[in-house]
Amino acid sequence: MEAIYVWADPLRAFCERVFRKLGVSEEDAWITADVLVMADLRGIDSHGVARLRRYVDGLRTGIMVARPQEQVIHETPATALIDAGAGLGQPVSYRAMQMAIRKALEVGAGFVAVRNSNHYGIAGYYAMMALEHDCIGLSMTNADVLMVPTFGRNAMLGTNPIAVAAPAGEERPFVLDMATSTVPRGKLEVYHRLGKPMPLGWATDERGIATEDAGRVLENFQKRAGGGLLPLGGEGELLGGHKGYGLALWVDVFCAVLSGAAYADRVYPKTPDGKPLPANLGHFFGAWRVDGFRPVEEFKAAMDDLQRRLKHAPKAEGATRIYIHGEKEYEETERRLREGIPLNPKVAADLRAIASELEVEYDLEEWSATAGRQSLKA
Amino acid sequence: MEAIYVWADPLRAFCERVFRKLGVSEEDAWITADVLVMADLRGIDSHGVARLRRYVDGLRTGIMVARPQEQVIHETPATALIDAGAGLGQPVSYRAMQMAIRKALEVGAGFVAVRNSNHYGIAGYYAMMALEHDCIGLSMTNADVLMVPTFGRNAMLGTNPIAVAAPAGEERPFVLDMATSTVPRGKLEVYHRLGKPMPLGWATDERGIATEDAGRVLENFQKRAGGGLLPLGGEGELLGGHKGYGLALWVDVFCAVLSGAAYADRVYPKTPDGKPLPANLGHFFGAWRVDGFRPVEEFKAAMDDLQRRLKHAPKAEGATRIYIHGEKEYEETERRLREGIPLNPKVAADLRAIASELEVEYDLEEWSATAGRQSLKA
């Protein structure tokens, strides 16, 4: 089936209505919707409205609290700790990053750790908030247990992403937004659907050995039978898998050990009789004021020059382009603002179902970009 | 030939004498010697006294300035920029990290960027300085151009390492100290000597294609013929090579673009007639006060629990141990403090040659640990 193309604004408004209906405040509904739709605009479909169901379910069961008691637990001029009160991850993360930026503007750098939170969407969203303040932004989160440590049989860590955003002048900002696993689980699902063998280095089987069989890994996840995603660098130490494992551990230390959130395989705990409890995820946000080190104009000119040197450097045989991190996503955003966001028909059907269950207006297809896109094609 | 075993203390004293003879101040000589010997103690032989010749040559030719004008260029409560005056990388880095820690103790977090510097030794040394202050430490540096960007033919970036050190309670501190390339150049030299094919994913040939031929890559480095070390994640994007490239770029942005040092392939510049100029490397140091977020005892207890959960988790088939980052190096340090530091006979010969050229006392073999080691073996 063909994708349905929708515009970002009505898609965001639809998500807002859904969150409002579930008791979320106006501000928090807007933030959460904006983070989701930004993922779709940037082409990170796995973290966009395709996940709306997950938040709806969380809010309905109360695992995610619609009106949480969000609290600043501790604060110094450059640091703070926030307890999210088991609310949605996005709004508390937005405010934590705002606080980190405010601290950076005041004393040069600011860092805020968050505990007792939930899935926060794309890491890059928060890091990029620093850009308009001429700050460098940092965002990290721990996540559901999917990654095996080097030499381990079982998944013990999340895909724990790191995002760093730095402003530039005429060139686009540098936006690194990477999971510390080689690939996300979604990549395995694609290979499984296509019946394609995976490259060795993506995941391990229930014995903890690298496998090409994506279906087996996904089944093992279901059954908690062992194995999981491999850290960046793959199996063992030969290609640096211990480095990816180390990066994931770094993220867990900053997000969870420093904040008092759940770490390693303690995230998403359950009651003894198997009922889910609040996830208790942790995040970490940072901002550095560029002119805490060097005049902004000098920094931006050097960022431009660095990017151009890389982009204009000779290409490997068979390659046509050297990318700067964030470049592909900025281009995708421009395209999707112009042509609409492609929704997988299954995702569109799920949004319609959510609308009907919650009795909120579903007008996305009315606002569909298909006509515009077809005329572009013609 | 068998290695010669020497003790850390006389080895450090020897290096100090060498630096003093070349005009370096007492404090700077001690710091530089300590950083070198710490590398040898931790088992990172490539960054230990095996590199003494490089610093000796740098100081003799004046590319490294023995008595630099080190200057704090700009400062805020949480940030600072230091110009190293083209001095040795180690002393300015030591003082920059001290400053970052002082700032962390005052306002919660502190960051110092350094420009116009030289090779600073092991990244982990400076990150670990934070530990005794119950701070988390960060250390990064850019470096000589050896790594290709994803889809690029030529080396454009250094192996740009990242080090993070976090204290623990009864367990050892977490010390991640990793180059952002899959492997360092030294690993290629070992494979070349053994005539062994490299794993694909370590390096590319002059066309920019992954190769098993270590000798060819090393020869291409000499001739500047193209190719180089691959970023963590290997060739292209299939196994995440763009992530390792992104990490290396992050390090270059923080160390060089933010400080005003040379970035990408601009490091180690030369005059139009090919004479080397000061390297103008950049570094970045950071410290976060643990209790800027959470009481230290709670943090340390969680660090211990995190480590134990990982270490006691089930192992992959054929594996016997899951490591925490820094653990191998702590064990190696204990062993080398007990049994002595093994010096490759070529390295020992080079140290003797340096002693004779500079007319400083060489007493290492007098202090050799061989006897102690032999009795341990017996």
C-alpha cells in the first residue's frame, strides 16, 4: 500500500488533541506533539507518530502520569536534578533543557539530570534547542533493555543515544544524534520482513553469538531468551564493540546513576505478579555557551570551514558525497515540509483508531498532502 | 628479544631528567613524565615512554616550546579558554583539568578548552584527575590526521579520543578511554610485522576501500597517498561507521573549533617549503561535581551495583568475563607496580640513546625489575 502524505501542522494538532483528551496540560501536550512530529519531519519515522499508541497506552494505564508532580530536587549554579514524577518524557526534558540553557547563559555551562521519567522521543530535539541561543547542546537518555554488553549473553543496556548539536554560520548546524548500538531494533524488523540476512555485527542470538537471523533475535526479545542488539563496533573487541558498550555505559552513568533513575536492566520494572510499573528512565541535558570560550562569529566561521573541508574532500571509490551529521535530516525536513510527511498506511490506520477510541477529531486525510505531491511528481 | 622490566619511579625520574635537560621547568617535567609513565603502567605502551623521542625531537627543534607563554584567554564561572603557547601538551592539560575541577567544585561543573598545544599523552589521565574530588571527569583531544570520514578517500581527522571517568564505591572507577577510530595505527603496525591480514573495518587503501593489507595502509600514510584508519563502526554506514566519524567530529568541534586550535587536516601545519610548524592541537576538559546532582554516597552505591549487575550477568558462549571500562587497565597497573614495566628492547635502546645524546644519567637497568619478576615466575 502507498503511504499517505500529511502536513506537519495538522498532524501536530491531532497529537495535541489526543494528549489533551488524556488529561495532559496544554503546554505539555504541545511539547510532546512537537517532539513527535519533529521526528517525522527529520525522517526518523520510528520515533514519530508511529509511537503515539505507546504514549496513549501509557497514559491510559497510568504508567505515564498525565499531570505529574515535577520537582527540582537539587540545584547549583551549573547543575540541577529534576524528578519527572513519572510524567511523559518530552515535557520534562524540554524544561530541563531550557534550564540547562539558562544556566549556560548565566555561568557558561549548565547540566540537568532527570529521573523518574519516560521515553523522551528523539534525543536530537533537545540538543538542538541550544542552537538558537548560540550554545552547544547535549542530550542523552537511557532506554528499554535491548543491548548486550561485550562478552555478555543477555541484553543489559538500552540503545542509549547521545545527541550533540553545535551551531554554524552559513552551513547547517552539526547535529549528531546516534544510538550507541550498531542499529536500532527497527532495522531488524525491516530485515525480518524482507527475509534478508542481517550483516554480522548487528545482533546476537540466544547463545550470545552474532547472527544473521533477524527473526530469531526478535523472537528471543519476546521470550526474553537471551541475545540482543550489539553495541557500535559489533561482537567482541576486534572491531571495537567494547567502545560502543562503553558509550552506552557512559550514558547510563550520566542519565541514571547520577540522577537516581533505574539503570541497566532495572528500567521498566514490574510488580512481582508481572504488572508494569513506571519506567523510571533517566535523561541528561547540557548546554555550553560558545562565547564562554570564544567569540561566536569566530566559532561559526570555523564550523563552516570545517564542514566545507570535509564535504569537498576527495571521495572513496564509488562514493559521491561526504555528509556532515544532521545534513540528511535537515534535507529531509525541507522535503517533508514541502511535500508532506509520508505515513505508513498501518500507522495512519492506528491514528484513526486512536481518534475513534478517544473520540477526538481525525482530520489528517482532509489535510493530506497527496494532491500536492502528485502535482510535484507530474 | 625479551623485554626489560623497569620500575615506575626510576622511569619517571629518568624522563624528568630528560625534560629538565631540554629546558622544561621542574613542575612541567614532573607532570609530563608522570603522564608518560602512567600510560606504561596502564598497559597503553604506545603512549608511554616509547614516545619520549617524539617529545625530545619536538623540544629540540623548537616545535614544542620548553618554556611556553601559557595564557588564560577568556573565563566565565564554568568555562575557560587557555592558549598553551605551543608548549608540551601534558602540563597545560594538567592545569586545565585542575581549573575545570576547581570550577566544578565552585559552581557544579567546569570546562576548559586549550588551543596551540601538542600531543597530550593518554586522554584518561586527565579525566581520572576528577576522581579524588568526587567529580566525573571528561577529556578529549584532536590529533594527527589518520582517520577517513565516512565515504571519504583521504584521512581528514585524528583518532580523536574521548575519556570519561566516574568514581565508584567499593568497585573501581569507570574509566572509558577510547579512540574514535576502530583501532589505532599501532595495531596496523603489529599486523604488518606479523604479516597477518587485518579484519575489514580497520582501514582503507588509497582508493578509500576497506583493505586487509596493513603494510599498504602504512605505506600510503608515508606517501600521503590516500586511505587511512576507519572510524569506529567501519566502512560506510552498514555497521555504523558514520557514528564513529560523528564522534571524531564532535571531538574536533569541542577541542579545536571551540578553542581556536587547528582542526581536521589543518593540524601539524608546515611552512611552504615543508618545515614543520607548531602542531596547534586542541584539547577539551570537563568536570561535573557528583553532588551537584545527587549525594556522593548514593551515586557510588549505584555505581557499584551497576558494575556488579554487568559483571555477574550471563556470559556469551565461549566468553568468561564481562569487563567494566578501566578494569583491565587497573589490573595491569597493579601487575606492573608489582612486577615492573616491560620495556621493548628497542624502546630501552632508544632511551639509552636519548640519555647519551643529552648527557643525562641512565640508571634504569640498575633499577631493573627483572630479578623480581624472575622470582615471581619461579
